[in-house]
Amino acid sequence: MLQASEARPTVNQTQTDVLILGAGLTGGLLALWLKTFRPQASVRVLETLPGPAHYPERTWSFHGSDLEFEPTDNWIRSLPGLKSWQGYSVRFPHLGERHFGGSYHSFSSDALNHLLASQKVEVRWGATVKTVEADHVDLTSGEKLAASVIVDTRNNSPSNPSAIRGGFQKFVGLRLELEQSHGLKSPVIMDACCEQKDGYRFFYLLPTSEKELLIEDTYYSDTSELDVNSICSEIRKSVSERGWKIRKELKIESGVLPVPFSSPVRKSTHPNELSFGVGAGFYHPVTAYSFAWVARFLRALEGVEHLSRPDFDRVLQRLKSDHKRTVWFYTFMNRMLFLAVSPTLRYQLLEKFHSLPEGLVQRFYASKTNFLDRLQILATRPALNYTQLARFFLWAPKNHRRIE
Ligand SMILES: Cc1cc2nc3c(=O)[nH]c(=O)nc-3n(C[C@H](O)[C@H](O)[C@H](O)COP(=O)(O)OP(=O)(O)OC[C@H]3O[C@@H](n4cnc5c(N)ncnc54)[C@H](O)[C@@H]3O)c2cc1C
């Protein structure tokens, strides 16, 4: 007779069409997209967190120009809970305030979890995936689950052994209710008119109603340490300097995101892998934002008639080559930002960049920078000295710290 520890794992014979690993931004939106555009397919999501309330507070913003006019893009624009603004601005010491046209949008983790529940997406919370094979996954509970297609969107898959090195974009954000109107009509995505310390520093202001806003204190820093309490104090100080009074602190969110010096897209760990999301390296290397890439992924799925593994694989291979086409330039920009200018002068690079033509700036955020854009960006040289130039040109993966 088998002892408990030798007991064979149970095989769940119910074949699912698409099994999604991870219920974050990528996994959650993919499941909702499939519910809408492929309603006949059986879809199941496995998530290690015990419940939706455990998913960290996140506000996912993106530019209207990250989207196109395909059915998927229209679906994203009409997602319940999506907040939209017409235009946004940046503020720099010499440039002053510059307004950009086009729309700006924001979606929250609360809205995502609400939609997953209201659309009755089958999410199994508390299901930790241990290993992934082509046609099934093993959970840490010992259970095996079979599926025709398995899309891995977990964010803690083993990273590329060839190493991702670079700096960090770290921030703390407070969602606030103020005593009075803040007077902001649209988001200020970079307000660099503040003390420059710990690298390039700016405030991000996202007005969500007349008296409510999200305010983030952000640093493009050489280190990943984030002192949440002291940054919260900095935010409160900045709020008071802006002449506002806090009535209530509603929520807090924070992040330490990689700003890599080489492509973050990691190599597959097994031949049958179908991975997407931040864990697989699909994000904008300079902003560390991934929403635009998730939108591209879903748009590309429109052309997939049968939900088969080879079809998904073709889509992912195409996205990998799209990412590769632009990633080298953005990682080059990161090396300029972190190695070619001194930390407190980093803001000058971003200031010059945001003085460039509006179309160029939009294409940059959408990872669609073209050849002429590159020339113009390169022409906005930062103030360099010989030591910094040497650091920049002698950069090699092995002599710079690794992002864990
Ligand atoms: C605070 C914050 C704000 C951000 N803001 C923006 C923004 O404004 N715009 C933008 O484009 N990007 C933003 N990003 C970057 C990026 O879009 C987010 O990190 C986004 O959540 C990434 O989505 P994802 O689905 O790839 O990973 P995640 O959302 O992290 O989802 C992965 C999921 O996999 C689950 N998981 C992990 N291991 C297992 C396992 N073994 N078994 C089962 N499940 C598992 C995790 O619990 C998690 O829920 C932000 C990031 C942070 C941290």
C-alpha cells in the first residue's frame, strides 16, 4: 500500500482549451479577451495568491497612441473601470510645462479583479504552479491539470541566465482625497521641477476626480532600495508645497521596476513554452511599462482562428522579433541615461527628449521609434565628460550589477 508521501498525484482529466498561469495584468486581460472574442473556448486561470484582495495595488497607465483601431483596441478603450483623459503634460526646469495631445488612460488592479469576477472568469486562487509541460501543469499541491494551450504569465519565472543588468525605476504613490480641488484637468506624467536626488526624480500626478488624485514620487536610480515611509513623507511635503491639503490617504502603491541595459526578453526554458508578460521580458525597457505590449499580444491573437499551441507560438515568435527590432535602441538609451550622465543631471536627457516633436514622443512610448526618430533622439546629446564617455563605451554585461 502507498504511504501518503508516495501517493500518486491526481490527474484532472477535464481538458481546458486555454490554461493561463497568473492572474495579473497579462493573464487577467487575456482571460477577459478570450471570454469576449472566443466565447466557445474553455478558459481557466491559475493564480498563486489566495484571493483577489491579495493582488498588490496597481494603476496601469498607457497612452492612447499605444493602441490602434482594431476590435481589440476598441475593446480596451471600453473596458469598464478604464479612466481616460484628453492630453497630458510634462514639467521640466528649463522646458517649463509642455502639453501633449492624444488620450491617456489608466486601468487599476481593482477594476481588473472586479471584471474577472463579474464576467465569471474561472480563476483558481491559491493554485501555485510548480512545473509546466506542453500539455499539462503540476501544482505544488500535487495536482496535474491538462490543457491544449498553456500560456505562462507568471512574473517570477527563472530569468535569462545571460543576465539582465541595468538601473531601476522605483516609486511610491499615494492615492489622496484633498480638502480642495487640485485644479488638474489631465495627468502630469513627469514633473521634474523638484529636488534631483537618487538619480532622475520626478512626480507623477494622475487626477481621478476633482479632489482625488494619485501622486507618485519616482526615481531612476542606481539602487533598488526603496524607503517607503520616507518617500511618503516627501509626497506629503510636495502636496503641501503645491498648496493642497490632504483630507484622506486612500491607498498606497509602490514598485521597483527594472531599467535594463540589454534585452529583457528571456530565452525559453523548455521547447514548448508559451510565455508572455513582464516575467518573459515583454515591457518597454525605458519606462518598464507593459500595458502596450499586452495590447499588442491581444491584437495579434485576433488573427488566430484556432486556439492551438502552434498558432499561439507563431504569435509569440512574431512579438519577440517586434520587440527585438526596437529593444536595442531603448536599452542603448538606458545606458546613456545611467552611464553617460551623472545621476543628478539625468533629468536633462529626459527634458531634451520631451522637447522633441509630439509624434516622436508618442512613437517612443508605443515602442514604435523609427530611424529618423533615433537620429533626432541621438542629436539631443547630454552634457558628457571623458570619464562618463569611457564608462558608457566600456560598458559590458559582466562589469555591471545584475537586476534580480
Ligand atoms: C506598482 C506598479 C505600477 C505599474 N504601473 C504601470 C503602468 O502604469 N503602466 C504599465 O504599462 N505598466 C506598469 N507597471 C509594470 C507592469 O505593467 C506591471 O508590473 C504588470 O502588473 C505586469 O503584468 P504581468 O501580468 O506581466 O505580471 P503580474 O501582474 O505581476 O502578474 C503575474 C501573476 O503571476 C502570479 N504568479 C507568480 N508565480 C506563480 C505561480 N507559481 N503559480 C501561479 N501564479 C503565479 C503572480 O502572483 C501574479 O499575480 C507597473 C508595475 C508596478 C509594480
